[in-house]
Amino acid sequence: MILGALIDAGVDREKLVEDLSGMSLPDFDISVVRADRSGIAAAKAQVKVSHEHTARNLRDIELLISESTLSETVKSRAIQIFLRLGEAEARVHGIEIEKVHFHEVGAMDSIIDVVGCCVGFEMLGVEQFVSSKINVGHGFVKMGHGTFPVPPPAVAELLKGIPFYSNDVEGELTTPTGAAIISTLCDSYGLMPELTAEAVGYGAGTREYNGFPNVIRIIVGEAAAHVCMTNRERLVLLETNLDDLSPQISGYVVDHALQSGALDCWLTPIYMKKNRPAALLSVLCRESDRNALSEMIFRETSTLGIRAREVEREFLGREVVTVSTNFGDVAVKLGRIGEEIVNVMPEYENVKSLAIKHKVPFIEIRDAVLRAWETAREPKSEKANA
């Protein structure tokens, strides 16, 4: 469906097939027909390949992509999508990722689907991805291991931390492949950002539903000049006032919240009625963790009620790299706006443990890490300038 929508939005089908031929593939083709889905004219893309019985693992797929003549951007995006799929399957089946064998998703037509989407995005010049909340459908779906409720296990795993919902349409509206593409590439979910639309494409699904257009829509456009290239997501803020709780328990509750899925948790000194000194407990979490954290607060504190409200968080794109120093290796978080690195933060616990081990000031370790980071990226900068 995504591939069809990209072609409908302007991707040249023949150029797409030509670029995909840069992989070592058997003969294949991508056909496109027009389909009506509840009154919407959409492009239905179908990948045609010779029948095969090969079950590939992640390494097989990585080699197929990395040894191709595709651009580095396409290679990186496609490999990340399959890596995310592999991690989800490994988690669901309780095995190591190296032992995951892709069946439907590892088939050649699915590989062309995923890599083709990455090629299509590059053709359209897409740099930032935003998605609405994801409709997963409801009911049951038959799979190789049996019949499972919608969303099936792999999709549920892939959509962790991502807002999704179910309406009255019975069926599997989000597949593992679609969930992997969206969850890997998208920066934020929810409301559409301000943009000037340049192209709109509709991709048709195979099934037809009465009164429900089984299509995916892609809108390609230029973001407004004042829109910051950061990520946004909707979160829940849980709050309660505590005026009769031991400080020991308050500290324990903060630690417990962070270990139970809270993104952040803090205590704010306040005064309540009768001039009682008290603390405001604030817990920031995703909707999927709300019920568990609310129950924890009720069980661990004396509160009788919790206030809850939805908030929007804007945050930098993040990457963790390892930096080597004379003291040892330290994980470093990089914060990005688009492709620009604007924040470099050594991991506190790593710096702390090395400071204790070598009996030197914390700041000495931290500064050594930052110097090593700057030194490590200098050659790359010179190469890029050349």
C-alpha cells in the first residue's frame, strides 16, 4: 500500500524498478493498476517475482542490501527497518535475533516492497516523516503459527510507544511490514504539521470494506519555515499532592515509577490547605503505561485521587555512540535537529563509575570524553569538506 501511494504521488515506476535492480535479485516487476476503494481512486502496486521457498535470516537480508548499488541512505533505512522487524520477532518468540528466520517478510516480494519504499522516499526527497495515529483494526488474523488477535504479536511489539487505535472495521489494517516501515522512519505521530502540499498519493489495499476506504494516503510537502525539525509525541502527565507521606517512601515511589516505564518523574515542594508543607508528585508517561503507573501510585502512596492530562513533548532525535578515552569507554548521547548535532552528553553512570574507579574528579572524566568525541569526528568533517 505504501509503495502504491508513493507511485501515485509521483514516483516513476520504471525508474524504481531500475534502481531496485541494483540488488542481486531474480527477474521481477512491479505492476500498478487503478483501484476504487469506497469512491477513492488509488494505485494498487503488486510485486511479481518467481516463486521461491527461501527463508532468510537478518544477516542474509543485510548482505543483499549492503552489497547492492543502492544509495547509502536507502541502504541504511532499509536495513534499519529489517533490524526493527528482527528485534520484534526475537522478542515475540523469545529467541536471539540471529536465530530469527523471516518467512513472509523475508520473501523476495516483501524485500522489494520494503527497499522499494525507501527508494521511493528518496526519489521524492522526503527528509522528515510524520504519521497520524495508526489504525490497527480488530478481530483475528490467521498466521503461520495459528490464529491471533489483532494487532498480531509482532505488530503490537513494533508499535510500542506509538499511538494506535482500533475502530469498528474488522480485519488486520496494519501488517508487520507496514508497522516496521512507519515505526522506523517516522519522527512523530498525531496532528499534521503545517506544510505546503506538493503531491498526494493513495495506495490501495487488497481487501474492500463497506463504507471504509482501505487506502493509505501520503502527503508530500514543504514544512513551514518556522517549523523546527524536532520530534513530537503525545504523552500523559499524572499528578497528585502528598502531604502525609514519609520522604523515604516518596523517594522510593520516584525510583519505582522510573523502573516501571515512566519517562520522567519528579517531586515539587508545595503548600496545601492549613499551610501544610507537601510534595507534588509528577509522572510523565506514555498512554500504554498509564494504567500500570496509576495503580502503582495508588498502592504505594496515601493519595485518593490522581489528576491526568495529555501533554505534547517536543524532543531531539537521539543517537547513542561509544567514545573511547584513556580511562575507558563511555556511552555518549547525541541530540539532533534534523541532521545537525546540537547536544553531546556523556552518560552519567558511565562517567561516575570511571571517576570512582580511577579516583579522579567527575569533571575530569567528562571533559576527557568530550575531547575524545571532538577528536573522533574531526577526520570525518575534514573528509566531508574535501
